[in-house]
Amino acid sequence: MIQFYFLSIFCNAAAGYTLICRKEPDTRTQGNTIKGAFFPWEHDTLRLILGIVSIITGLFKLLSAVQGDVPVVGDLIPALSGFASGSMLVLAYYRTHTSLPETGSPGITDLERILVTHKRQIGFLALGTAALHFLFPQALLI
């Protein structure tokens, strides 16, 4: 469906932008991060909503193919990109809002370490996937 095609492009681009941007202090605002209308993705609730929508869109992108496109394979990379970027956003929200101790399940800490160290690369991958998916709508594996 065309709606999921648009949502896939939007979610991958927004999640990629969110993962690439860092929360670094700005010297002009005495150490505070810039927040407001220009950077709406700095808010934790918006990041959580974007992560959940990215995961759901990735799932539905696998289940519904655009007419004339190869089922599953034609939408595999955008769907996986949506899963990865959405999972990173949801995991980041969970880790900042949980009261559980840092030492937990070794599988979760290993996964979290891998995702956090490659956060910017996955963000660039999501942005690139969104751009290619927008420019080449019926290309195989894009």
C-alpha cells in the first residue's frame, strides 16, 4: 500500500535524523541543549512514539507490497532499517526511564552495547535507505 510506502520513507528519515543528532551542549546557551520548534526530536516522548511507529511500519512494510514490486524482497531493507532504528529509539527511552539496575540479562546488555556503539551508522543507513527508497520506488532491495 502506498500509505506504508510513505510512512516507511518518513519514519526512516526521521529516525535516522534522530539517531544522528547528538544531545551536545551549546556554548551559546550556557551548557543547555537547544530545544524547541527546530529540534522537536529531542523530546523523549516524541522519540518513543517515532520508535514505535517505525517498528510497526517496518512490520506492515513486510506484510504489504506495493503493486508491481517484488513482495518481501523489494521492501526488505526499508523494513529492516525501520526495525533497527525504531528499536534503538525505544531501547533508549526504556534505558532512560527505567529504575532497573544496570546489571541485568547479559543478552540485553550485549545488544544494547552493540546498538549504542553503532547508533550513528544505523542513523546514516536509515537516512540513506529513505533517500534511495524515495528516489527509486520499484528498485529491487531498496
